[in-house]
Amino acid sequence: MGLAKTIQSLADVPSLTVDDTELQRITTWTSLYQGAPEWLNERWTDREGNPHIDATMSLHMPKVSAKRMATLVFNRAATITAYERDHEPQPGKTTATDDQNEPNMMLQQILERNHFKVNMERWLEYCYATGGMVAREYVNDGEVKIRFAAADSIIPISQDANGITECVIASSKVVDGKHYTLLEWHREDDQYYIVENQLYRSTTTNGSDLGTRCPLSEVYPQLKEKSLYDKATYTRPTFQYLKPNIANNFNLNSPLGVPIYANAVDTLRMLDEAYNGLMQEMQMGRRRIVAPDYMLADVKDPKTGKRKWVVDWRERVYQSYKGNQTGTQRDEIKDITLPLRNDQFIDTINSLLRVYAAQVGFSAGTFSFDGEALKTATEVVSQNSETYQTKNSHETLVERFIQDLATSCLELAKNATGVQYSDTADVTIVVNFDDSIAKDRDENAKYYQTVTGNKTLMPQREAIKRANALDDETADKWLAEIKADESDPDVEDVLTKTAGEDDDA
């Protein structure tokens, strides 16, 4: 609805870093992710001039690839820990009490109450599918809340070398048949970060325009019109923007991101066409026979009074022709079923899947089609693989995003009214991503054993610690118990020895 141009006039700025053309691209990418690209509905006209629309089958690769990348980068096994400055544990040296500090316990409480890990993985999928996402932290009823929004909800107002510094977050809602748009302005001056809420009611029945401004109480009575965050106590804005770690080649000056498949749209279309061709091949490959008309049933047309031959087309096997019923050249039923070309279509799909994998940053063979279902590789066999390197590249921005979000949560907990927390917000946030689903440990172990001449790769204590995600103290206890168990005599040895003593007696 021309939102960028409207925001530009409302913000009273000479120009924005994005325009409505860029927002339209986001809409197009979102439609791909939602399974509704423009090419899926094939329009054609028959010989009588009647229009038809055929629904094209789709592999839904935008959804599959965005989900796969999001799961590789972040999942519920990842850990987010806050350490007070100058109290961080040494790398590789952890104890059970390292994360039992007030800032970290407060952070874990906030993340758990907001179901952060579950929501983060889901919204990360939206990020890789649409080109970005935004998180917003605020306080409600004495609790720090985290709210997410998709790429089409954020309009940048200003930026610096590190990204977006001021923006508008737009969200729509329908109440009693009326379309409302909430504009959440994030601005700053020399002293404050400023958050201002404005509500607009559309003047059209379909919500195609922003409309006129109305009181917040119509839809959001709990919201404040304006909130100030003093830069003396807040080190950053209360919003964070995340995008895939991919350069925006559509607008080199834009701070907005692009989805992982932005440059693979042509391949996506070819994949859907090949898959649809395979499905059509299976439809057309059903058994078909032609039969002379005298073998078919006939009925009387109630309008004309004439009799005509009828075929049950639901069986999809009959075609009629005027046949010879008498004489020696009597026509019979003939089978005209065409041979299937499934193998050619499947080979084409797999070839396109390899091209698509390379375009979005996955290793060759990540996706495959066996004629029955699309399959995704469950592991990455080496740290040198394309998938693993792409995953690490995306983690760079995700780590910074989580660190900024966690710090903002603690600053809100410390300084906002109603939250019971008085400890420091000056912390270091450490994000440990779970690499177990991206590494083939057996392959890595074989590689390192080969280059080291099959020598031991790590101490037993370290192996216990890493395999079970233990701290140093617990790993030491486990190792001691293992050694104690190994030193105890085996049950069979005890029984054998006892039996021998009885024989001697």
C-alpha cells in the first residue's frame, strides 16, 4: 500500500534507504516461501474459448531450504550464558558454579518465560525465507517481553556502518471488520532512545491504505504513546534487526537483507515445472484403451430425444471411436497406454536440486529426490563442506543479534519500573551453537586419526566432558567412578574363582 512513501512523509525525512520497490520484492519472496509463486497457477484457454486455471504441483523448496538452514544455525541445544565482566571462565575450563551468577539467572528466566529458543528457531526460518526479522524488547506487568516481526514489517529510517539505527515497525490487525496499522517508531537523539506508538485506521474495507490516525485505546489500551530510554543507562536501542549473511545485490545501499534463495528464483521455477511434469506423467501414464462405440452403453438425451454413447470418464481408461461391428474386419478393444518417462524427470529434478543447493549455500547432494519423496541430507561430513561454511557464516550475525538482545533484556530488567532485578547489566554474553547436527563425528575422528597415525585424539576426561556436556568438576567425578568400576573384579572372574576353590575342597 505504498507504505515506504507514507513513512517517508510521516517521518519528515528527505529520503529513505528503501523504497516501495524493495518492499515489493520482500512480498514476492514471502509468496515463494508460502507456496504461492506466480507460476503455480497455469492459465489456459480451450478450443471453445473457455478460460481454465490448473494448479501446478510444487516441491516447496523455499520452505525446505529455509527450515534446513535455520535448524543448522540455531536449535534448542544451543546455550546462551551471561557472565559478569572480569568473571568469565577460562576457555575450556568450566565449573558447575560458573553460570550461577545473578545476571545469568535473570537472563535464563527471561528467555525461558518468552520461550526464546523455540521462537528463535522458528523466526530464524522466516528470516532466511523473507530476508530478515526484527526483535523488540519491552516491559509488561513487571516482566521483560520479547516480540518478533518479519522482514515486511520493518522500514529503516536511518543507518550507519553497523546497520539500522532508526526504524518503523509496522503491524496490522483487524478488529470488528476495521483494518488497523500500528506504527512503532524507534528514533534517537543525543540523550534518549525514543519509542513512539501511533495507530492508524484504514478508510477502505480491505485495508489497502494506512488511513487516518486514531487513539491507541481503540486496539492497544495498554500501550504508551511515548517511552524514553536514557542513553546513560541504555547502551543500545530496544530493537535488533537480523538478516542472512548475504550481500544484497538488488540494492547495494540497502541495509535490508535478502533470503537465501533470492538469486535462485529461476531454478525454483524450473524445479516446480519438472516436478509438475513428473506428476502429469503419472496421470497420463494410467492405463487407457480405445473401444468401438458399439461396445459402449448408450442413453437417450432428454432434450433432443437422440441416443448417444456414454463413457464413465472417472475410470480414465476409455476413448471411443466409430467401429465396424460386422464382417471379418470387426473392430476390437485396443490398449494405447503410453510408457512412463519417470526416470528422465527424476534425473532432471536431481540435477536442478544440485544447482539449487549450490545457489543457496548448501553442499552438493544436500537435497535429493527418489521419485517418491524429497530427501534432505541429515549431516555434513566435514568442516570443509559448503554447508558447514555457510552455517558458520550465518552464525556470525546470529551471535551478535542474540548478544544485543540479551544485553537489552538485562538493561530493561535493571532500569525499568516493576522488574525485580538490581544486579549489573554490564555483562558478556556467550553463545554456544550446537554443532552436533552439522558434523559427522565419525568422519572427523577418522580424518584426525589418519593424520596422527591412529594415536589417541584427546584425554578421556575431555571426551567425557564433551560427550555429556559436563563441567570440569562433574567430568572429574565421572572419570573417577569409571576407573573405580574398571578396577573392580569382573563378576565372571569372581564366580570362576569361587568354583575353583570349591573343586579344590
